[in-house]
Amino acid sequence: MTDPIQAIAAQDILRQAGGTTPDLQAQAQRFEQLMAQQPQADAGSQRPAAVSAADSTMGRTLHTLDDASRQVTADMQRFVADAPTMDLQTLTTRSMELNLQVATQGLQFTACTSVAQSSKNGLQTLMKNQ
């Protein structure tokens, strides 16, 4: 004897499977059109100075992290250039400030990496469960 609940569930699945399917040919053509378009920026050029509102949250975060990394690098280069003319107290103070900047930058990088990895794992799990 068949369980009526299983029979109903099987009928629903069959009805859903027989429903409308996406037009794969139209999607393939759209994909080809997008691939044929000229890229928005050359590979060798720098990224735009202003981050647009259309960028993703992760994109904005990465741009901010990139800017902060460039700032730390510039501060370190400036410190190396100015170090020979600094007195011991100023040298120690600037060195401590740079250590704090580098540590903060490392923490932000680690946090961004963790968020990206977590998002990737979540998306993989979602796709696996589909």
C-alpha cells in the first residue's frame, strides 16, 4: 500500500518538473553577447579613483583595503627616507605608529579574507543543496 503523503509529494514534483523551463538558447546568446563586449577597463590600467555605488559590498571593501595598504606602504617609505634625520624619541614614536598601522592592516586583511572564505563556503553549500 502506498502512503498518500508520498504520492502527493511525487505528484507535486512531477508537476513542477513539467512546468516551464528557462530558455537556454536565449540565455546562451545573451552570455555570448556579454562576452563579446569590450571590457570596461584595460587589464594594465589602474582601477577607477572613485568606487561607484553599483560596486558590491565586497568590492568596496577590497578597494578600501587596497587604499589602506597603499597608504601604509607610502608611510613606511616616508619613514625610511626621514629616519636618518629623526631624533631617537621621534624615531621610536614613528616606528610604533607604523607597527600599529601594519598590525591593523594585517587584521583587516585577515578579516576580509575570512568573510570572503565564509561567503564562498556558504555559496558552495547553497549550490550543493540545490
